[in-house]
Amino acid sequence: MSLTLYNTLTRRKEAFDPIDPAHVRMYVCGPTVYDFAHIGNARPVIVFDLLYRMLRHEYGAEHVTYVRNITDVDDKISARAAEEGISIRKLTERTTAQFHADIAALGVLPPSHEPRATEHIAGMIDIISTLIERGHAYAAEGHVLFHVPSMKGYGKLSGRSLDEMVAGARVEVAPYKKDAMDFVLWKPSPADLPGWESPWGRGRPGWHIECSAMSAAHLGERFDIHGGGIDLIFPHHENEIAQSRCAFGTDVMATVWMHNGFLQVEGQKMSKSLGNFITIHELLADWPGEVLRLNMLRTHYRQPIDWTLKGLEESAKMLGGWFAGGPDVAAEFAPDVLAALRDDLNTPQAIAEMHQLADARSSLAAMGFKGDLTDPRASKVDRAQVETMIGQRIAARDARNWAESDRIRDALVAMGIQLKDSKDPRTGELVTTWEVKR
């Protein structure tokens, strides 16, 4: 069975047929680095890491190039740096390091290339200049805008007409725009914001042009797969297609467009106002990264996912059972697991197949799991203190001082320690084991 993938552009599953099997190329939109990444940001990171592993398995690691960018010029970044009173560079260096540390704990491989937007300004200016020359963009009052009506087929990715897009989009009204749907490629920068010299004056790029420039620089004018969250279909990915196709004169930017579904928390949309905004960093303080990874993959990537405490507990139990025999195994997909993953990354089916295996660890290793289930909270516990208190409790029980025994037990529970009492079958003595309670 060959690898099949759902293509948002054609709205059907298709057998994956790379442009060049000796050089399979994938681009995924990465983070805007102004704060800790939230758990919704982790979904595309994990999903496309699994696809990257699958492509390496199918075509050979040396034949796959994976690019995931860093957006390090953005108005949110500028605002946060000003709020903290630090330079934009210092902010983006810190938040990028945070992002790398968090996703490493999720078991993801580093991409082949991780370009920063600020490293590709010259390429963006070149593409914008070409779009102007070809009649697809125009300069007005220090701005450069893409003229949407100049492109036939605009809206094919999102499946919406121009009228529908105008009605559903938060279109910026500006007197210099020729059409309501025209979007910014370049905008002027005041002295207190990042800026680069250009034929249109000192300014900075619009968001959409960044990915067109970075993907072209590292993968070429046309490549195999472009991925990201479903929220990026319109306007970001729609505009990327418009820019790239019109600048390079190609009929396609990426052959396959893939999008993961939305994430909600405990049945509600994640938002700071609801108090359910959760960062990867916060979750890693309480759960092993591999539990987060499995919990994400238990739902098919195209479906909405409800992130719940119950789900995390189930995922932890599942991994604990699979890795009870130890983590050290060769990474190799079992045939039925591989067949499920070849079917548009059907991870729920792959997990169901692993439940039927005598030993699922090889398949888990191939999917990016190492069996590192160390509870991150255990490092915060003073083990010597816990052992001393348990010894005192046992002594109190031996002395039939039940009140003292209960007091110590309650104190341990308050510290997050769960006790389990049993008798040594040989001596009949009380044996107490403990773990950090969730």
C-alpha cells in the first residue's frame, strides 16, 4: 500500500506522488515567537513530525527535506518587546529557545531547515518586485499590495468565492486599496519598529510574503507538501498560493496541502478569558512529553480534538503498559501499524493495531516514542523527606498510634504523595511504596 494523504486543495485522499522521489520536500508554517507556545501550537508540530518520519521511512532519510519556519518579525513581537522594555532580538532569541526546549520534550525531530523571516527580507523584496512587474501588485502610499482580482482561481484552496471571502473576512479598509480583498505585501515602518530599506521606502514585510520567500529559498518554486493548522487555510495559505504562483508563473505552489483540525480544552474553545489557555511548557511541568504526544495522536489529525485531563490520564496509562518491558528496542513499524499510517496518517487505527501486538514498542519507537515516562513532578519532591515520613508512619502503626499514623498519611497526601501498603509475604511486615499523585 502506498502513502495516501488528504489534499485540502482537491478535497480528497490521493496517492502521494512526489515531484522527485529522490528529493521529497515539505514546508510547514512554524511559530510566531513572542510568547510560550500553547498546546494548540503543538498539534501541527507533532502531526507533521509524524509525517516527516513516514516520508523518511518511505523514501529514505537522505531524500526528504523538511522546512519549518520561525516568524521573528511581527507586530505582536514588537508590542511584546516594547512592553518588556527589551530588544526585539532578545525577545525572539528567548522565545525561540523556549519553543525548541518544549517541542524537544514532545519527541519531535528537528527539521532539515528552520529559516527565520528576518534572514529572507531580500528574497521577499525580490518576489514583491516581480509581482509589481507582472501586474499582480502595486505600490501605494508606502505600501505594496497584492491585487487579488489579477489572479484567476483565487479562493480555490478555501473553496470560497470573492464575495464570500469579503463577507467573512476582517478586511482592512484603506483608501489606497484598489479592491477590498487586496492584501499587504510590504508596509512602512516608523522609527520605533523594525524596518529594512526597499524600493518603496523603509518598511517591513506582510505576514504572507514571508512563507512564500522562505519556502522558495529552501524548497524551490514548486514542492510536494505544505502543512499547517486549519485556521491558516484562509487567508494565509490562500495568499501564499497567490503570491508564489503569480511571481513564479507556476500552476501549483505545493502539490498537496494538509491541515490539522482545531483544538479545544475540556469541551471549550481555548482562550485566556476562559482561563483554559494552556502552554506546552505548563503541561510539561506535570506530564511526560511522550504522554502529550500520544494524547495528540489518539485523534485523527484532520478531526477536532478535545484536550482533557481524562484523556491525558488514559494516555499515560496506555504508554505505561506498553513500555512496562523497558524502552530499548529497534524502531520498526509492524505491518498493520504501517498500513494504518499510510492511510492519511490514521493514528487512531495505528494505536488500535498496537493494542493487538504482543510488543508494541518497536512501532512506538518508529512513531517517535522512546519510553521516557519520568514524571516531571517527581524531581520537585524531596525523596529523603518522603522516605523519612513513611518510616515514621510505619513506626507509629507498629506502636498502634493510629492518630499519628493518619496525621503523617494526610501530610503526605497534601504533598501529592500517594501511598500503597502491602505485606511482605515472607516476613509479614508492612511494606509501603509511593508515587506522585496526579
